[in-house]
Amino acid sequence: MTTKKITKEEEMKLPVFNSHLDAVNHFKKKFGEDFVLKSQGEKNGEKIYIYVLLLDREAFKTGQEKLARFEMVPPEFTNSFQSIEIKENGDFRIAH
């Protein structure tokens, strides 16, 4: 089964999450191994987690390998994932 991007309409229907863990559990249940933690950090003193929703695993893997070697990435790389930023309090932002 191929994972599809989360649309703005689908995003509007998502529940309100009370914590980072609530949000992660929801996305993991829905997308399984296609929902992957990419990085974490702080913004304005608040912990932020950046996840990627893998839409095309092979194109994503190839793009990541090329980035690591400072090579040009194929155009397919840009469409191989969707970024999801989740704050510690459960607020989230999905890149469209």
C-alpha cells in the first residue's frame, strides 16, 4: 500500500492532541513505519519534533544518500516525503 500525502482537508479533520505522545501515537497507528522521526530541537524554548511521512521509500533513501555525499538530489526526492512538525504540547504543523 502506498502512503498518500495528508491533504489540508484531512488535516482539518485531525483531532486535537494533548501532547507530543498523543500525536505520535495517532500518526503511528495510521501510517506505521512510514511515519519516521527525522530530528528534534528547540524553538523559542519549546521542544519540537520533526517527522517525515514517507510517500516513496526508495526515492527518499536515494535522496538522503545523495545529500550525505553532497550530490544533486533527483526531483523525485522532494515528493518522496511530507514533513510534520509536532510540539511537546501536541500542536502540529503539516507541510503542504
